[in-house]
Amino acid sequence: MKVNLEINNQTIEFERNWFTGSFTYTTNGVRKTLDSALNPFTHFSVQLSRAYEVQIGESVITVIKTRPLFFAGLRTHNYKFYVDKNLVKELDAM
């Protein structure tokens, strides 16, 4: 899954690898990790939703990932992207 958001004249790219579970974002050529493939809690969790917050300048980007209850590794997840508490994008992707 790859998503580009345009915020304050900056492009922020969010990328999640469906196979490894790693979740990263890139801004100004710098890549930062939100979920590491080496963290066991990336792969095993009882929670269906997880929220990530990223500060870009004066804006706060919140990403809420919701997974299905059964066979989550084989089904699509729902992603909601909020900028300063306003929904700007929603998609279903692996």
C-alpha cells in the first residue's frame, strides 16, 4: 500500500508492506518507521484498530489502520488519514 498526501506544500508518502508488516513514511527524502517488521507486536495483536500520529511542521497527521477479525494477513485493511482531525483520505488495501 502506498499513499501520497500533500500537506503544507510537502509530499508525504506512507507505505506499508503487506508481507512483512512494516509501515513507514517518507518526507523530504527521509524515511521513518511507524511499525517495524522486527517487532513481534507488528504481527500479533488482539486489537483491531491501531492509530499512528506524525508531526509534520505544524500539522498532525493521524493514520488509523483497522484490520479484519479473521485471516487479517490475507484480507484488506482499512486506512483513514486525518490532517489536524479532518479526514482527508480513506482506502482499503493490503
